[in-house]
Amino acid sequence: MRYKNQNIAVLGAGLSGAAAALLLKSEGAHVTVLDTAEEKDLLKSTIDNLRAQEVRVICGAPASDDSSAYEMAVLSPGIDPASRLALNFSSRNIDMIGELELGWRSCETPVIAVTGTNGKTTTTELLAEMLNACGQRTIACGNIGKPLSEVARKKTQFDVLTVEVSSFQLETIQTFRPSISLWLNFAPDHLDRYRSVSDYRAAKLRIFENQTVISRNGAAALRLRATSAPLRIRARTWRR
């Protein structure tokens, strides 16, 4: 088991957080879910299910003050890395990844990732329909439908996963490396979370961060305008 006997915190008790907690539990971890919302404001069935799986749940003000020792923390996309809850972990140098990264690490199926300010849900669902119609078993998941961690835990056999990816999810990737990445479009958004449009754009760009560009006859191009965040992509060429 990948996380056997490790103490791991999951920040956020929503859909993504619950999926991350159950995946970690299935991999042998001792899991604590923390959410600053009062328990009465959280979905009762979710909390009851977590506790039934022997996941510890801490709600309300005590969540931000938890001083327990953890090997790793998993951040739900709805939790701002600058929030007091998240800073309680990052300030102690606890390794922090996102739910998308966690699901990716336990996933053995190729991924098509789709991001963009607008239209990513429609595009992801359309791609999934097209692939299934062609006999390629897939599911639209990630930022829509089932979180990637849930898909990874259930181990259903797919040929490829069609994953909608948000900027919030991309903030905390480390090794996430789709086989194909699509960035549909860009417009200013989520400026209540990001300090600037450049920061938002930098988060979107991370979808390409771990990919390799393979070009034919030495020619490869990415049609992106100049940005303050450099695009770090490995390039390879091949010739006949």
C-alpha cells in the first residue's frame, strides 16, 4: 500500500476532500479531514461516511489550530493556499499536494486534460462522448462528475480518462502529466483568489509543466503570447 501507516491530512470536507480521504484510507493511511466550516453546515452523509471508514474529522475553529504531526497534506481545490487552514500546514513545511495530484499518482490510465476559462465542461463531456462512441472506454471526471481520486480508487477499467482541470487544481500539482493537454481559452477570472491576471494565467499554464513536446523534423511551436510565467516544457525531436 502506497501510504501505509502514514498520517495524512486532507483539507476540505467537500466532494474532492472526501474522495481524497477515501483513496488515502484504501492505501493504508491514517487520515484526518479538516474543514473550518461548522459540522452542521457540512453534508451529514459525507461526514458520516468518512467516520464509518475510520477517518477522523475535525470541523470549525479547531481545524485551523490542529498541531498534529503529518507526513503530508492534501488540499481540496476549494481551499485557498493562503487561507489560515492551509498556512497552518505550509508554515510547518509539511508536503502539500492537491486532490488532482493525489488521484494522478494512483492512476494508471492515460489522461486527456482540458482547461480554460470557459467551455471546459462542455468540451470534456463532448470528448468523452466521442471517445466512447469510437469504442475507447472513458469517463468525464475531475472538476466535473467524479473527482480523479474517486476514479482512481474504484479502479474501473478505462482506456483513457477525460479530465476537466481547473486553475485551482493546477496550483498544487507536482508530477501531473497528461498524455494530451487542451487549454481552450483565457479571460480574467477568479480575481478574488488570485492577486493578478498574470497569477491566474500562470496557474493555467501549469497544465503543460511536466509534458514533453515531440516534434517532427525539428519543428515544434506553442502558440502562446508572452507571459511573466515561463513555460517549462521538455522538447524532443525525431526524424525519419
